[in-house]
Amino acid sequence: MKFFVLICFIKCAVSLAPTENFTYNRTLISPDLFTVFWKHDKTEATFEIHFKDSRWAMFGIWGSNFSDVIMAWLNNDQTGHFSDQRLLPNNELILDSEHNWILLDAFYKDGTNVFKFKRFIDLSCKTISKEDLNIQPGLIKIVFATGNNLNPIKIAEPNQIEFELLSNNYGPYSCPIPVSAKVLNSKPTEYYSNIFELIPGVYNLYWNYTDTEIVFEIHCKTNGWVGFGLSPNGGMDKSDVVIGWISDGRTNFTDRHIQGRSVLIDEKQDWHLLKSYESNGVNVFKFKRSIKLCDPDDSIIVKGTPNVIFAFGLNDPLPGQDINYHNDNRGSTKINLITSSKVNVQNDEPDSEILDINIENLVLPKQDTYYYCKGFKIPKNLTQKRHIYKYEFIFPEINYKRMHHSLLYECEPGYDGENPKYEDGECYTDSIKGKYCQVISLGWAVGGEKVFYFPKDAGYPIGGDTEYSFLVLELHYDNPKLDIGFIQKSTLRFHLTKNLRQKELGVLTLGTASSPYGIAIPPKMDQFSIKSYCFNDCLNQKLSDQNINIISANPHTHLSGLEVSTKIIRKGKDIGYLFRNEFYDFNYQNSYILNPPVQVTKDDELITECIYKTRDRTKFTYGGLGTRQEMCFHFLTYYPRQSTFKNCLSVPSGESYYNLIQQINKNENLNLPEFNSSTFYQTVNKMYQLLENKQISDTLRETFKEFYENTKVSQVCGQYTENQHEQIKISELYVEPDPCKEVSQNDSNLSNVVNRIVSFFRKIFNFFSGLF
């Protein structure tokens, strides 16, 4: 290494210390406006750049045909950009098709942007790509620049400097010895539509299902027993499980239930083993069960996000003994076991076009969970309407395990992302998204299908005279270890056709206002219900003589939501749930397919109910955009699309709120002033502000519970009306069919038939016996 570099290493002062001890550093722009630190071994070089007073920085290796560079910047909200690019001789930037500079850290501190990254010295160790340059020994040219313009696509005046990056002390340079990835050396016995890695490299779950039964296959790397099952709350107690092990070539497999910590064998075995074997240290069990079981020791599998539990032991039980304790070899998670009907794979349309919404090269802050939203304007060249007949979520392997859910929001007619200007970033601090883009049109969550086909005769409109022109894609990034968040590329891909299908799909929003006037939930509640209504006068007006058919449901609350459902009331009679998610979880939202579609008519009324749990909260939870605020929505995809029918919501009426305020003012001694219609909202806000500083009593909790149970409501049928409605009264409550009673009745009927036959033959026998 040249002497001037060593002098710089000793004397160059920097305002912010690097994140670790680097061997070398160099100030590229004085005084300390751009500094690079680096170190290397025989295979990799690690860099850290510090830059100030600039929005972005570029750094890389110069080449005659192109320079191999990174572009980096951070926004005010700590999101940012990091990309591997080529700088052409005309100073234009082109994104590489793959990342070979790997981001390790990024943050802003004390006025300094810091990016830390690494790469192979010899890129043939990783790729055969011709888009990157190797780091050569000896003097090489470094190219760099900074700037303040947004999203640069051309560098006006890149700088160059020549020095050595590599020390001869480490040569010759080579590729690292490959480290085998931690994977299970086993393959499933058949094709499965659903795969979930319960413990990476140790425990995999595969499954398929029909309308009546589900087939599971578990692969676990262990020399001992394996357990898998369903839990009501993620814990062991009251769980429905199977336990299996293979010893001396013999399989032991039992259907069990858990009481406390006792793992008890069911009297009736309803999980049926199909296949089992042990190979290369991996135990494989394939088994099936009915989705609905009538055994009190077993669980019914419903659509939604039930808790799955799993465990394994290191050794088989000794002869005559049962399983030993699993220690830390266990876990629980939520999985959409049944998300839709089986995927109906279709051939692509002959005129198929592809339209992508990409989130790429995105730096995310070091938070345990982050909701990133990207706006997307419908391209102007889609002057002719298309139908989306298929969509798919494409996640890179590097990021897939951190993706929890992704949702697409349709924005209201007339909003194109410009006035006001939509800014990409955190979803629930952006009031623009909350105001203009609230309708969920489709989604994916962990465990769900990543490729989705609409019915063959149905399509979702886009372009042309479609009333919306702007979409927002939400991505939930899960980061429990608080590493640097980075999304290399995540894509929502639409497959379009100009051959419009017979049934055009729309989205109807049910629920209540996302504000304190729609939702106010006391703390310390195990279950708190808020109902909203779509009354017959709205459906009659909007539907006229045309029924709509619901093909999918997207329930939506925030973190305290437990359950979301919508009931259909037809001419005063409860005819059952349109859709119900008993195991709702904000982190595992999904689109649930209704097959066959559920019909809603002009004679109907709809009741949407959201149930919340605030046991761990000490303050009221109000409706709002933030994740610790709440929402209550049910987004329904239906046909035929009604351009004027976007929502049917309700909120507590002003009269009911007036009575609530009077009651609380008296009971809690709030000393609120008298108010009228012009000061109503200010008084409501004042009441909630005063309640924030009070100890919440059981009496106050009961007051709010009774308020939501009895309040009159005002309806939003496209627009808000002051007309008050009484809550829908159900003249005849629907009772869900109990398949267990039907089975019991069938068994009873069969028993009666058998008894009659036996009695008949007994009489004949007695008759002939009397003759002799």
C-alpha cells in the first residue's frame, strides 16, 4: 500500500467514527464531506462510506467500457436507496440485473449518511454476470460523486482518483470455500401447492386441501419424535396435535390433544397416517384429516389464520415409554392453511400483456416491523381498458422470509397521485393514503398462494375509462432481529388482456369511519364488539334489480383486531355469514375466495362486526391510520362492477353521541361545556382528551360497550347522510349447520334401520320356531 494512504490513515480526521475498525480510509471530498473506509481478506472487501451535505453518493471502480458503482441515499424517514449500477462513458446510470454489492448497514447520524457494504474481490466467485468489475491488485481508478437532485439517472461530473485498494499481504485472491446452506435433504412425496418452512433447514410443512379434507406432509431433521398440530392461541393447552416417530423400522403415529402440559391420546383417531419413512436423518410423515371433525378432542380448520404449533425431540421414546420434553425445539406461527379454493390454473390469454409494480433497491429502517407503501400511476398508454385475469407476487429469495403480507389499495376516482402529491414511504403516517386510497382490492399473506387466477369469465378492470387511475402497494417487512432492512426487488405482476371478460369485478367497502367518531375502544378489554351496517335503502338504491355476487373477502383491522365478519339479513331473516374470519391477524392478511360466490340482493341488509382485544393497553384505542389506532373494514370483490357503488358504511349518530357525552360528563365529572351541532366535534375531542388522563373504570368500559350495542347510526351510502337508523333487528337468527349433529343423526337413522331389520328377522325366527 502506498505511503500516502498510510499517512491519511494516521492523520485524516473524521467527524463520525466508523462502525468497526477498518484497515484503511481515504477522504475523497474535503473537508470530510465524503470518506471511504475499507478492509479486505483473500476473498471479500468491505467498505463503509460517510458523506455529508449531499442527498446521495456514488462510489465504485472505474472501467473503460463502464464503471461498476453503487448509488446510495437516505430519506428523512430513514428509508432509502441502495443499488448496484453501471456508469456508462456518457455518464448515464443503468441498474444491474443482480446485486453483487451487498448492503450490510445504513443509517444517518450527526449529520452524516453512513452506508456499509461488501463484495467479492473476484466476482466469478458469485456470478458469471458481465455487469460488474473485479477489484484488481495495484493502482486502480476509483470513481465517485455526490449530489442533491432526486433519483439521478445521469452523473453530471463524476470524480476519479487513483490508489490501491488491495494489499499484497493478502494475495493471491481466491474464492471462499462454499458453505452448504442449511437445507433439508428430502423431497415431498407429491406436488404440494402450499409450503412453509417452520424451522429453516430443520422442519418443513407441505399441504394440499379440498373442500372436505386436508393432506399434510411434515419433514423434520431429527433422530427422535416429531409433533405438529393446531392451537387456539399459539400455546400448548387445548391444542389438537399428532405425534410420530419411527423406531426399528416401526412407525408410531397418534392423534392427541393437550391438557395443560399433558399430551393425551384421543379415544378416536381422526388424523390418518398415509405414509412414513426415515431417510438421511429426516423423518417424513404424510397424513390427512377432515377439515370439519366431530371429535371434541379435535379442532375444526377454518379459513383465516389459525395457530400452528410444532416440536420435535432429539431421541425416540424408550420402549413402553412416551415422548420426552422438546426443550427449545418447538415453535408456533400463524398460517393461512385454507386461503381459497384450489388454484384453477389457466392458460395465458393469447394477447396477454404484463404490467409490474416494483419495489426495489429499498433501504428500510431498523424496526421490528415496517409497512412500506409505493404509489403507482396507471400508465397513460393504457388508453383502452384491459382486464386483469391473473396476478402474482414475486419475492426474491433473499427477502422472502421477511415478507409478511402485501396489499393493493385502489384510490378514489379523480385522485391521480399529484394533487396532493403522493410520497412513497411508511404507510400509516401518510394521511394521503388514508384519505384517498383505502380500498383493498387484492392481497397476499404468509402461507397464501402467490399466483392467483380470477374465474375464467371474470376480470378486474384497469386503464381506459376505469374510474381509478392510481394504486398503492403496501408491503409488510418483518425484522425481529433489527437488522438493516433491504428489499432487493419485490413485484406485483398483473397479466392483462384486451379481450374483456363477461363479468367485470369491483370492490365494495363495508365498515365504519377510521376516526374516534367511528371507533373508541376502552383499554383492558378481552373482547369488544363494534358493528356497522349497510341498510336496505342503500342496497335498494344502488343495486336496483341487479344482484351482485361476492367472489372474495378482505377483512381489515389493525393490531388489536381479533375477528371480522359480515352477516346477510334478507327481509329481516338472518341467512348466515357472507364471510367470517374468526382468527384474524393484522400481520397475516389475505384475500379469501368464496366458492361458490355469495349473492347480495336489493332485499338484503349487511351487518359487519369487528371484535377487538385491548387487554394489554392502558389508554383508549381510537379509529385512525396508525397501526396502534384501529379500523373496521370488510373489502368485498364482486361482479358486476357498479361504478357508483364503492362503499356502504355507518357511524354512530350525533344524537347517540350527544347522549353518551352527557352520561360520561355526569359520571366522570368532566365538566364539559354545553355544546350544539357547530361545536359537536370539538366537544367529542375534548371528552377523549380528558379521558386520557383518567383511570379507566369498569363502569366507563361498560358505558362504551352499551353505547355500541344500542347506538343509532348514520349511513354513508356513497356519501354521508344525517338520516338516523336504528340498528338492524333480526327476526330470526340463523343457526350454522352443525355437521356433527348431522353425522350423529345419520348414525342414529342408520341404527334405527338396522334395529328394524333385526327386529323383523327376530319376529320371523320366533314365528317359525313356534311351528315346531
